[in-house]
Amino acid sequence: MAETIFQKQVLSKLGRMEKNISCIMEYLEDSRLTAEEKKLLQESHKHEKEGKLLSSQDLNKKLGL
């Protein structure tokens, strides 16, 4: 029972976070972003939703740094 309540709380918080991210993205899109920056922001958001974001360490390994 406690697990179910916790899961609902986590899902609720994630939902609020997603709404906040959407608001931030809309604000940023309306500000001084170039078309390329808007595209990168949309791709990042897509990867975040899919759980495909890389850590800085993984990125460095991928880039050979």
C-alpha cells in the first residue's frame, strides 16, 4: 500500500516537472533562440522523455576526451 502511494506521489511530481519544463521551453523559444538552438532544445527534451540523456562522463567517453 505504501509503495502505491509513493508511486502516485512520484508520478504526480514528474507530471508537474514536465509541465514546468514545457513552460520553460515555451519561454525560451519565445526569447532569443536561433532556429538551430530551438531544434537542439526540442531534441534534448525528446531524449529526456525517452530516458536517453547521457551523463557528462558518458559524453566524454563518446567524444574520446
